[in-house]
Amino acid sequence: MLVDWEIHAVAYRGQDARMTVPGIVARSAELGLTHIGILDHLAPDRGWAADGLRKVFADFAGLRIPPCLLVHRAAEVDITERGCLPELPVLRKELGLDYVVGSVHEGPREGASDSEYMGRQFELMMGVLREPCPIDVLGHPWAGQAFHEVPEQMVEAVVRAAAKAGVGIEITPRFRAERPDFQRLVARCLAVGARLAPVSDAHLYEHLGDTVQLQALLKELGGQDTDLWFPGDLG
């Protein structure tokens, strides 16, 4: 199985014109992907309201999907001090979402040290990784930046909380998969039974297929298809 759980349909907000629902589906089938999630940001506070996703999902009507490919509808929401979008339960049902990716998009506060920034990210992620959890996949922990500097106890706590809540841990090329810190994250997830969710986080057509190499590396590290996250998977 080859999966990509985060493909952004940015054509609907005036960006890469090739990143439409039909374009993404056709290219994913060409690349041999078997399961994909088409989504975009759902963050009204930052100008991405539900109407954007409605435009995306309108193109699912009458869509011809190759039998070798399963396509899911999803959304990426922000993890903030208040948790996640308060109206998310209603929007999840209204938009017909198969799953939700929750990500911290908050940058370092002015004057904050690296350790303070990592601690802040940790607090926000742990704030939502409780049952019942509002998200299904935890997007790019620590934003994939300087991940090797994150204290081991923080990594352990996030991975264990995700496993307990049945939340997948996103792995992405943004983590620079050749580095030891990526291997450390994968090893901890495999050790505690946290499911891994490979994503390209593609906003550009050229990035489609980036999970193929990522999954090959995952197998080299001992991961199997049974270690992958899928919608509806309770871990």
C-alpha cells in the first residue's frame, strides 16, 4: 500500500491550477498510490473558511476514481490554546469529512528561545491529545524543524498520548527523512504502537508522490503496512 494523507487542493484558492480534485486523483493513480486524502486548511481565523472546502468537495460529484485508488475527504485545522476549531464537530458532519488533521501553526513568540518554542509546541499538542480527541492525525510535530533538538521525554509523551487516543502521527519529507531524528520518531512510534501517517503535505503538483520514498525508508526501519494509520483506525 502507498498512502498520502495530506494533499492540499490549492487550485480552489487561486494557486497551482493543476491541484484540482480530478488532477490530484489522476496523478496519484499514475504514481501508484492506493489511498489518498484530499484536503485544505479549515481555519476561519486565518481566512480559510468552510466555503473553501465546499468548493473542493463539489468536484467529487461525478468524479471517476480508478478502482486501484481510495480517495478520502479531509481538513487540516489549527491547534491553538483553545484546542481546535469550536465548530469542528458540526463542520465535520456538514462537510462529510473522513478525518481531520490537527497541526500547530504558531511560530516562535518574540524573544522566545528554542527550548521555549519547543515547550510551547508540546503544550499545544498535548492539549488536544486527550480522549475524546477532536483530531485523527497529528500534523508535523514540532513543525519538522530542528526536530533532533526536541527533548526525548517530550517525544515520548506525545507519541504515547497519540497512541492512547488512536491518533496517527504524521511523517513527512519535511522531517528530512535521512536524519537520525526521523528514525528516532519512527522507532518510538513503532515501540508504543502509535500509527504512522505518511504525507507529502503537497501544495504543488511536483510534490505529489513524495510519500513513495518515505514509505520505502519506513520499511527499512522495520515498519510494516500494519503500522500505518487509516481513517477509522482506532490504533
